[in-house]
Amino acid sequence: MTPIVRAAVLLAAVAVPFAVSAQKFEPQVGQAGKDVIWVPTPDEVVDRMLTMAQVGPNDVHMDLGSGDGKIVIAAAKRGAKALGIEFNPDMVKLATDNAQKAGVSNNASFRRADIFQTDFSQATVITLYLLPALNMRLRPQILSMKPGTRVVSHSFTMEDWEADEISTMDGRRAYFWVVPANVMGNWSLDAAGQKSEIGFEQTFQKINGTINLGGTVQGGLREARLRGPDIAFAYIDQAGQRREFTGKVDGKRMEGSFRDAKGQEGRWSATKK
């Protein structure tokens, strides 16, 4: 082999690693995406978001716009079955590699898809780092999810759907919601055989209402609360006695237990009219 040929072979051998290295994808802060630019969520914010949602082994977590996979990987480390939805195929590959390096490939996976064309109804926890307008586009689908589903957004709100909890760290905010059951309307209430009608008005998780105490007599509900499928309310009956109710909502039915001012307890149920 002549000196010239030998030099050419050595040059080619050296050039190959550089060519492979040059092709490796490295995300850049601020790079354009389908709907938003990419900005990574700081580790401490990721940890706080997942803590607010109490993510654990019984959860199915979905991160909408998962980027490099940081939040999905963190959820998987907590034992959740976690899935990231990301439109950029390079990001999907990067996140998959990151999950493998972190040793959580069994629980963390990534799918190239449009978040607005994705069914995430099976999730028990949703995480977001999107702009307010995008949150609002997703809001109807989120509100139709199973009551009790937990939602956490980094930095951005859901406008008039007020957060159940807000956490602030180093100038950043995380917003937390629990998807509420739908109780709006009139219900037939049976409390240990005593029947009446109850009506609820609802604005997201905030509720109030009235109860028919017989004839045209109406009583206002006291301390009505709704958190996911869990409901509580009280009223003062015609004898001036307070009755307190707690229970769960399941579609067009709710049931639970009540306690009166004398300490007597009983079961109650209600069906939507």
C-alpha cells in the first residue's frame, strides 16, 4: 500500500466517527415544535408536579408534549406506567434512549402523535407544559375524563377553571386540578327511606344547591363540596336539625352515608332526574 493510499484509509477511518457524531440529535432550548417551542422543565419542578399529583405505582401517567422524556421517566421511577406523547420523532427517539439509560424502559414509553388527536382517557394523571390557548383546547377532553383524574400544568392555567392547588418554586408555578364529577341538575334523594328532591348548580368543582323539605319549602345546602367523585353537603331539616352527607358520584347515581345532629347514622342514595 502506497503512502498516499495508506493516508487516505486512515483519514476515512477517522472521519467515520465524526460523521456519526454529527448526526446525533441534540435538542436546543427554544427550538420550534408543532405547537410550542421546546423548553425543558427543571428537575425540582418535575418533582413538585408529580408530588402534587401523588403519582405512584397504581397510576397511568401521560405527559402531553413529552420532549426529552424527563417527566415520563420521573413518573416511571415512582412506579407509574408512564407514556409520553410527542410530535417530533427525534425527540421520541431521544426520550426512548433516555428511558433506557435510566433503567425504566419497562414503565416508560413514548409515542409519536399529535396531542390533539390522541385518546388519553385511560390516564389517571396528566401533565402539561403548554401555552394557555393549548390548555383550553384540551380542557373539554380533560373535563370529560373519569372524575378523580389528576392534572398538573407547569406555568400555565386553565383560565376560569380555578386550580385546586398552586405551588410556587423559584419563581415558577405548578397548577393542580382534580377532574370533578358532573352533578349539575336535579336528583331524587333517598335518605334511609325519607325521600326528597335535591338540586345542584355547578361551576367546575364548585357546587351549591337546594333541597325540597316538603311542599314548597326549600332549604339551601350548606358546605357543599366536590372533589373528583367525592361529594359532601349538609342541610337543616324542618325540625331545625342538621344532617351531614358524604358519598361518591358514579355517573347518574350517587350514594354514601349521613349523620344527623343526634349522632344517628344512615345510608343515602340519589339518582339524577
